[in-house]
Amino acid sequence: MAVYTLPELPYDYAELEPVINPQIVELHHDKHHAAYVKGANDTLEQLAEARDKEAWGSVNGLEKNLAFHLSGHILHSVYWHNMTGDGGGEPLDKDGVGELADAIAESFGSFAKFKAQLTKASATTQGSGWGVLAYEPLSGRLIVEQVYDHQGNVGQGSTPILVFDAWEHAFYLQYKNQKVDFIDAMWAVVNWQDVAKRFAAAKERGEGLLLAP
């Protein structure tokens, strides 16, 4: 039985237009995300076989594959819910996301400074990667991470709460090689309600999880 399954989209393929066209959403979810789910499950089976046979010659490659596919599955699962057709703007107290807004201001100085940093981190990933807003439990602050592939350059223990997919399959059919234009457009579909829920859950879970600095 598969350990991981492809989650259904929380909206139809056309929900994110004009920022992301339906063809991209369909291919991205049904093909690319599905491939990471299959890759994670296949790798778990291969690791189980290696344990049974005590054949550890391929363990390094298998562990790397598991990290790649599992992280791809996790990040995409966050990505779909981070977006909504009626999103955008910035988190505001009047919309019930004041705690998130305060945390962003405290961690980055202002929303504008945070937006500039996440935009730049996402748009300047070399090759394939992500821009990520994460809760970091040691400091209790929000940080921006520039993730290469799916799992590189990540502070251990940090929890992603807002992710921008900067892989070409996320935008090329519509934006060609203009990654910067795609990242700029992404701000119009951010679901701050979802981000705020993830922030609250990460903060609650992270308290006491790691030793204080």
C-alpha cells in the first residue's frame, strides 16, 4: 500500500487565472506533483528491499532520492493551498491575520521588505528551486529560505508556510523564460488565510520542540 498519495486540488484548474493558466495547473499537479508522490513511494519500497537483503550499496542514492521526492511532495502540497483566485494584497489585522502580519513586520522590518526578499530569493534561484517563508522554532521568527531543487539550503526544523515554486514547469508555458514576471504575478494569488493557519500551527508545534538558543 502506498504511503503517500496525491492530494486533490482545492479548486478547479481555472481558479488561478490569469496568474496561472489552467493548462499549467493541470500538468503541474497531475503530472509533476504525481511523479514526486510515486517517486517517494517507489524509493520507500527500494529501501525496504535493501533492508531485507542487507544490500546497502545503493543507500546513499536512495536516501537522496527519498529526500528529493518527499520534499517535492510536501512543498507542492503546501503550494496549492497557498494560492486562491481571490487572494493577494498583504495580511491585515482586519482580515483576521494580524498575528501573521505582526510576525512579518517583526522578522523583516515591514511587509514591503519581506516581499522584496522573498521575491528576490525566488526569482534568483539557480536552475530549479523554491522561495520559502518558514517558521524557525529556535528563534521563534520567520525566515526566508532559498531552496535548491526541493531540499537543499534549508535550516533543519524550519516549517514552510508560504512557498513560491520557481521550477520552470511552474511557469514556462505561460511566462517563457521570464521567471521574475511569474514571481511578481504570484503575489496576486497568495492565500493569506492559509499562510496564517500554517504559521499558527507551526508556532504551536515548534514551541518546546527544540532547545532554546
